[in-house]
Amino acid sequence: MRGYICMEEELKKEKNIVSIIGAGAAGCFCAIELKCRMPNMDVHVYERGTKALAKVAVTGGGRCNLTNSFSGFIDDYGRYTDLQLAYPRGDKLMRRMLGIFSHEDTMKWFEREGVKLVTQTDECVFPQSQDAMEIVNTLLKLMRRNGVNLHLGMKLVNIEKNDEMDYNLFFEKDKSPISSNYVIITSGGGKAPFLQSLDIKMTETLPSLFTFNLTGAPCQELMGTVVEDTVVGLGGTKIKARGPLLWTHWGVSGPAILKLSSYAARLLAEREYKGTLTVNWCGGMHETEVRERLSEMLEKNANKNITNSYPTFLTQKHWLQMLAACAIPHTQRCGALNATQINRLVNTLTAQQLTISGRCHYKEEFVTCGGVALSELSTKTLEHKKHKGLYFAGEATDVDAITGGFNLQAAWSMGYVVAKSIADE
């Protein structure tokens, strides 16, 4: 009997209470992995909002771009390379994370749960249903099945270490703190005032995926127009990005612009989101080649009106705006263009300059750079170096990516690594 009592007391001392702050992709994925690895662990997920996985539900335009094929980022030996092009901040850490839980592991994980996936021509991976709610419902179902405790409307205001070197969590609604052996912060981007008492080094959080407002550009006239292959750059820098560009009623958007905003996030913030956007509408084609092709087109259609002969990658509406920008009359024949007019067209096609007057503030553009400094974390486990039992994953860290499924892959990989690390311990 005495031995039984001693065993019971030892069991009570077991470190088996885990609190996850934030019911986003990283938090929910981590919770599921923890319960699968350690069914007896008491796992709680606390979310300040009214819904779990709210951002996952709207990502990819409501279709959920859950990862990427990483084509172009893997060498002949299967190693991840040039990850800085996908992860402007945190590429070295992500190389380690992906080495533990890769994009292929993610695809297999969801396929095992019955989610059929499709890889698009742009290498983005979506559920075949094209419905983000399939991903949301799959994760919520697994949380319920494995006994993860989900608490909504719980805003964390402070974390303190207690006498047993565990953690007390103070929530806005509760007067009494909740004790936890392990705490995992997956609360997304933005400031984290609840960490102040722990003296954790943070890098400033700023928007990193956003569209540009333009002034003096024909935005209203071209709204909805897409150019499939462009190279955009920030004037006065070597920062460039390639991809489709979309004209909007406020300025420009699309993958090329979102990539550029990610690469130049901190610089644009310093410049108060003002500057010059340079656009090569010819997919990076060099000026010499563009001049040759343009001259060939003009010669071939010498007797036609200039408004009716234009590059196939542009719409007529867009071409008309370019002619106006080059001060070329719409009534002019192709064969009548002089050298000055041709030079203007070549320059506009390869290096048009547009004035950036700000960034878009739409809610769907929610990715940020910044967060807990990576120097504070173990690169193997994501545990804080000074605070044992405190982990960070996802956008709460200073890791962020361009558009294309890379941010969600970071969430899956980092959530998995934290779960594995705690279970291994």
C-alpha cells in the first residue's frame, strides 16, 4: 500500500500539462501531434478570438494554399537550397525545420487523413476540393478525436514563472492563473505584451505581404487587368520579384507585388511606404530583345493603326494606356512611329516607373515579419534558451515567407518540431 501511495505521488509530479497560446495553423497542428505522440498529456489550446483556424479558413482566397512543391528550391540531392527567396527572414532555421518535417511530409500527413491534394502549375498545393474549410474541419476533427481541449475567447495578458519553475498564465476573463508545465506560443504576428515579464528579445513586427497604392497611374481604367509575367523592383535598390501582376482600383497587387513587399518589408516601412515601383512588363526580357520584337511588330503592321497592334501579353486597354504614357497619338500608324516614340515605348515596356504612395490596409493581408528573435531559440527544438519549457512556433517567431503556401508550411513544420521535442524530452 505504501508503494502504491508513493507511485501516485510521483505521477502527480509528472510534467504533463501543455498550454498552447493561439489556435492557428501552428498551434492546432502542434496540439494534434502532441496528443498522438503522448495520449496521456493534458493539452489545452487557448484562442483569443471566437473561432479556431480563422486565418486558415481565408488563406489562398478561401481555397487554402497549404504548402508548395518547392520546385526550384531543391537540388539534385534532395536538399533545400536558396530558401531565402522563399523565406526572406528565417531561411536558415527553416532549412533545419524542413529537414525534420518537409513539404512532402505535410502532403502525406493530410492525405493520410483523407484530404486529396492537387499541385497547380505555379507549384502551389491546394486541397482538391478547393475549399479551405476541408483543412479547417480536418484539423478540428482530429483535435476533438484526440482529446485536445480548445478554449475560445481567452485573451492572455501575462505569463509568469512560478516557484516550481513552471508557468502561470493570466487571462483577461479569469482572476486565478492557470498553471502549465509547458507553454507554446503560436499566437501569430503582432505585439505580444504578455511576454514582457519574461524579458524576451523581440524584433519589431511589421506588415510583410501587402499591395501598393499608386498615384498618377490609370488604376481605375485598368482595374482587373492581369499581366502574367512581370519583373518588379523597388527604385534605388536591387530588390526585385517576378510573377503575375494585377491592377486594382487602388494600385497594383498579385504575386509579383506581394513577393516584392515581403523582400522589402523593413525598407518600405522605413520609407513610410513611399517610393518608385519599376515594372518590366515583358517578363524580364532585355531591352535589346524588346526593341527587336517591337520593331518587327511595327514593320509587319506598318499600315495598321497603332491601337490595333500590340504585344500579345498585354490587353488592348493596357496598351492604350501605355501609348498615352508615351505621348503617342492613338490615330498614328505603326509604320509612322519615329525613333523617339519607339524609345519611349521600349522604356515603358521594360522599365516603367510608377509612384508608390502607400500600402493597402485590407484585413486579408495579415502576414507580418518580426516576432521573437531567432537568436533566443534553440534551432533544434524551438525552446527558448533562457526559459525551459517555453516554446515558440509559426508567425510568433521572426520567420515569414512570400506568398505561395510557404508561410503555412512554416507553421506545420515548426508545430511538428515543437511537439516532437516535448515528446522526446
